[in-house]
Amino acid sequence: MNIKKHIPNAITCGNLLCGCIAIVAAFKGNLVTTAYLVGIAAFLDFFDGFAARLLKVGGEMGKQLDSLADMVTFGVVPGIVLFQLMSASPVLNGKPRVLLANDIDSYWLLLSFLITIFSAIRLAKFNIDTRQTNSFIGVPTPANSILICSIPLINRFQSEISGFQIYSITGNIYFLVGLTLLMSYLLIAELPLFALKFKNFGWKDNKIRFSFLIISILLLIVFQFIAIPFIIFLYIVLSIVHNLMNKTKKTEH
């Protein structure tokens, strides 16, 4: 038996395991643990593809397994996290909250699972879209999940900065609903985004990737968890700028 061909799939299964444990943690209300598990899963999701390319053992089974694992970790988990965040919002349906047990009766909360539905649509499209071999069209599910799961971290560790109550925004149900609708759209939008896949490590072929990573690291060092949403939107903006520059070069030639 050729063990090395199973290594990427084993890493993918690690991603899936993190997703399963994250669901348990989220249902118990421990969203910080959920966020950390999603972070580990995102690393494994990147590393399984890297390992497959390095070992030259990529295959259709690995591709399908990766999507199934991503559906759990980056599709189901962020939906549950949003559900829990909306449940904890100080105001629900414009009225002061009274009983947690009655939250399920609110249609606001059910909107959280739009993220799960659109993640499934995105992953299905990704599997059959030949345009997404070396790049993405629409926000990848790991990036979306990291963005959503950064909110519990911000609420726990940086809810107030220089007297400003960040939780007044991140804990507001209207903000959470707006974020849900925006990210659901961006998951399936016809928006070309670069992928963090390095065929080589030369600056010329990877300057957009290196620039993004360097800026992201600096933002994390300075702003910590609050930097995460800005990094995700920086990723989108840099992709748009990168695409416009490429179109300009093609037009000139």
C-alpha cells in the first residue's frame, strides 16, 4: 500500500474532525473554541492541497472529500455561529430580549442558515467550474467562515477599544443579518479572486500573494482579532485591483 497517497486525505479528515468538534462547541455556546477550531481547520484545508501537490497524489476522491469536509467546517459551522450570535443579540425584532427559549420563533435567526445554503451552492459550483482551477470566483468558504468566526473573538477579547464599544456593532442583530446577506451573495458572486496557491516562490509570479500575506501579518500584529474582517475584505479589494491591472495589460497588448 502506498501510504503517501493517503496523507492529503488524512489531513482533510483532520479538517472534518475540527468541524465536528466546532459544531459541538458552538451548540454549547463556546464560540471562542469554535473559532479556534475553524482556524486550525483552515490551516489543514490549505495544507492538504499543498501536500497533494507536493507528493503528486492529487485525485478526484481527494477533491470530493475536501468539499464534503469544507461543507461541514466552513458551511454548517458559520451558520450555527451566526445563529448563536443572533440569539445573544441584546435586541431581537426591535424588542428587548426576554427568553432565550423563544428565539427559535424569530425569522431573524433562521436567516443565519443562508450562509450554510449558499456555502453548499458555492462548493457545488466550485467542483464543476473549470475556471476555478488556479483561482476562485466568489469568496471561498474558508475565508467566509474565518470572517464570521472572528466575531466571537472580537466580542470576547476586544469588545471595547479606546472607550468605543465594538460590541454595539458586532452584537447588533441588524449588523449580523446584513453581514449574512452580504456574505451569502459574495459566496456565489461572479467575482474573480486570487488563490493562495504557490507554483513557485518567485516574487514576479506571486507578488499579489506575498503582498497580501505581508500586509495581513502586519495587520494581525497591530490590531489582533479586529484585523481579521479587514484582511478578508483586503483580499477581495486586492483581487479586484489585480484583475483590473491584468485587464489593462491585456488591452495595451
